[in-house]
Amino acid sequence: MKRLCATLILLLWGLSALADGKSETIVYIDGAKYYIHTVRAGETLYGLSKTYGVDEKVLLDCNPALTTGLKADQNIKIPYVTNVAGGKPEKERKLRKTYDFHYVTKGETLYAISRRYEIPVNTLLEDNPDLDPLHMRLGQRILVRRKQIGSEDEKGSNEQWEQYRQSLNSVAEQGTAYHIVHPGETFYSLSRRFGITEEELGAMNNGLKPADLKAGAMIKVPGNEAPEQPTVVDSLPQEPLYEKATTKPIEFRALRSNQTLNVALLLPLSNGKEPNANYLEFYQGFLLGLDSVKTRYGHSVHVDLFNTARDTARVAEIVRDEAFRQADLIVGPVYEEELYPVLVFAEEKEVPVVSPLANIERMNSDALFQLAPDPSCKYEKVREMFGSGKRITLIYTGTTDKEFEQEMLTLLQGVDYRRFNYKYVHPSATSAQNSSSDLTPLLENEDDNLFIILSNDEVEIDRVLAALASADNGLTSRGRKAPQFRVLGNARWNRYNLDREMFFKDRVTFISTYHAKRDAEIIKSFDSAYIRSFGGLPTLYSYRGYDTAMIFVPAMFGDIEYDLEQKRYTPLQSSYRFERDPASGNHVNRNWMRVNYQNDFTITIE
């Protein structure tokens, strides 16, 4: 029903615009307002100038390609001319009857406002005709139509925001495109992706600063958008496997301290057309790890870098390469389907193979070491949170992360728990008090509470976290005993643009494959070395490359002889503990990181 109402509004808006023959698509470009008009067969410059009330020369100035004539289905931009003969502006009192007023905060996007009020992007644009979504001002007033609050879901907002981007791109100047910022993207990653400096990216967007970049923002980028690169937060995408290795026992040999270690590093640095910045960053982190190994232990290392291009045939060629066949240690390939020929060689030569990122599901070999933690061990460190005496509540919203829900229900087998359905009610609504958006009743007890938020909607998660913090503050301010509670979060939240202050206020605990806190001394030291060496901030790939070198290169001169079993390694902040899987023979990291946000604004790691 929500989508039906939104569709009806858009249809009525479109009909009103078309009544005078004008396009219904209106955008802002560099602060100026334009119609985006799709040329129909038989239309002329003269006819368009009369329809839109602009001079033919203005049309040519705005669209230089029109000098060769109009072409059917061509998109052109036409300046929006205000009808000065219109009626008087609505008075403030009348506005207040129809609209809520929203004032833009620092870094806020139109998409974020749409999600906050669950209102269509197009409704906001219609009700605020002078609003430039790409250049909203701090404190700018936005009219939010009350009757439409709660009428649009996340999918609808995404579709309309993407539609606006496509309209801009259809008339963008040559060499320029528009991009919607995804969760986890940074100035550094975007500048690397589009082949410009961070300063140039800021200059393209009216001096935008890295700290002000928000998920959901629409920004200018060079040329046509580059292909998406995989974003790794917790794990890498897996591909189907085509064959299986053997499980014969391997006797690894330790190198003498005066020998040079030969390392073969296999990474998908490019697919032959587009470079993959993620794996370049892994390689750079690996190189810094080698520097640290040389400084601490004095070991000499030679590295041969091979581009696998994510091509199994290419990997087979690499295995036949003479330089590869001199390797004492093999790191990679990244994807499981490429491992088979490498493992066949490794078992023959008794050489260890390190899979640095993937969770191995079918390959079986005593030569294989997996850095990604074993999924079966994921929640071992939080089992005590489900113990006796705990009051456990599953909080549901309009959407559910089915994978996370199944993980939690598996853990809760045989354990008592409650369900709570959260539904957001805007504070201005008369039904806001004592509604399902007030979480005070969940905290009005003296139990040790555990809340598990099962939503996969960024806005809803933010609202639930804020509602818990508000309920906690409300009870404490009234002199009640401070509630005991903790939230078990989903590691996928780290991809969202959530208010991190709420993590501390709600004592959120995450289970994650990796943790690196930028203000920790060891991370600051690594970041400084990385910036000096490569001119940019490191990423998760950089940290993992460093860890790989720091664990396995020294081990080749000693521990690898004993398979690294039951030893704990912590190169930066994440720890690794390897065990040999008796079924597959693989040596698998069993350690997940438990990250606890405390209400004194500190973070503890287990």
C-alpha cells in the first residue's frame, strides 16, 4: 500500500508537469535548476523554446551537441524558468498545518532525510522546489509532508535516488559523472578507484572534506563510473570449486637463519583491463610486514609477485613458471577455485600455501593454511552472554536479516527468550508515547538484559539503538537504578553509516573476523609507516597483508616445521590461533575477535 501511494503521488506530479508539455524530471546541476527533456520525433528547437519559455540560443549554450540538430531519444537540459506571475507564497501558519520542518545538519544527505522520515525522495523534491540535493546548506529548512511520513520503504528511496543520479548522468558534461557513496567508501578509496587525488576529488565537489563524506551522498567523479570493486568487511565472496586436493601428511622444513626465503605471492591485481586497488593494498601491507621481519629478525626474503587476474587458466600457467617453482612459501591465490593446481605442486614439494582471505569450504590439504577464521567458531566468545540469569530479547523491525536471525536462533536453542516488534513512530505523532518505538518497558527490570537487533535496515537499526539509549537516560534521570543491558550486534553494521556514539551508550558487542582501531598506538604506528611509504591511508587489505607476512615469514625459519599449531599470533590488533582440522587436514584459524564498546567510551578486545 505504501508503494501504491508513492506511485500515485509521482503519477499525479508527472501529469501536472506534462499538462503544459514540459518534462517532469527536474534536477540541480552546479546550483542551477534544469528540466531534463527527452527529445521526441518531430520536435524542434523553436518548439522547445516556446514550451519552456527560453530562447533558442540558451538551449544551444546549455547543450553544445545540439549544433548538429536534435536527435530522437536524446536527453537535453533546459533551464527552469520560474513563473513570476504565480500566487503569493503560503503563509507560515498554513505551512505548519501541512508540513514538519527539518533543518539540515552537518553532512546530512537528502537520502538520509528520506530514510529518517520514511518519505519518498520525490516528495521532498516536489515540496522543496528550490532544494539542490547535492548542495544542501547547514541549517537549511526542508518541508516534510506529514501525510507522507512513513509511506516509503528503503527500496523505494534507493530507486528514486538512483533515478535522480541517472537523470544527472544523462546530461553530464563530458568527463564527468555522478556517484552515490556506498557504506564503507572513503575519500581515499574513491580517489584510487577513479584515478585522481583526494584533493582533486574534493575540488570537484566544492571543497568537500574527507570527514564530511557520508554514505548516501551523491558526488561528482571523473568520466564514466568505474566498475564496482568488492568491499571486504568480514569475508570475501566465495565461488564454486571445481576439484579437490588430497590430504597426505606434509613434512615442512625450516630454513636456516642465513638462508633467503623465496615467496610466491599470487594476487588478482587486475583482470587485464581494470586494476584492483584492494589487492595492491594487500601487497603494500605485505611489503611493510617484510620490512618489519627484516628489522626484528634479520631474515632475508625474495618475493615474486604474480597477477592471477582471477583466471584459473592463468594460475595453471603461473604454476609452470620457473620463478614460482623456486618458492619456499606460497601466499595465495585469493579465491578457492584457483587453489587446486597450486596445492598439487605444494604437496609434491612440501611447501606451505597460505589462503589469506577466503574461507575454504572444499579444498583439503595438509599444506594449506587459512587466515580467515572458521565460521563454526564464530560465537564461541559470546556464549556466556546467553547463560542462565540472562533476560534475552530479540528485537524485530519491518525487515529482518535472515542469516543473522538463524545464527541467533541456533545459539538460543534450549534458552528462554522474548520477542519485541519495534515500529518507529515519529515524535510529532500523538501516538508517540507508549508506542512500540518507546523501549522503556524493556529496561524496567533489574535483570541482566541482552538485546539482539535483527533488522537489516540501516535507519531502523539506528533508531532502535537511539531508542535504547534514550530509555536508559530517561530511567536514570528519574532516579531509577541504572538498567543492566548489552546489545549483541551484527558485524555487517560496520558497513552502515550508524551513529557510533550509540555503540558506546548501548554497550554493543560485535564478533568480527578483524579489528583495527585507528587511535590504538600500534595501528597509528603502522598507518604512519604506510602513509610515508605509499602516500595514503591503509585499508583492511593492507592490515591483512601485513599480518600475513608477520606470521608466516618468521615461521618459515622455525614454527612452520611444527605447523604453527596452538600458537597465538597478534601482529597488530587481531589475533590468530591455528588448529589442524582432522577432517580436511587444513590448518585453520579458530580465533574470532570480540569487540566490546563500553559506556565509559572505551573499547575492549577479546
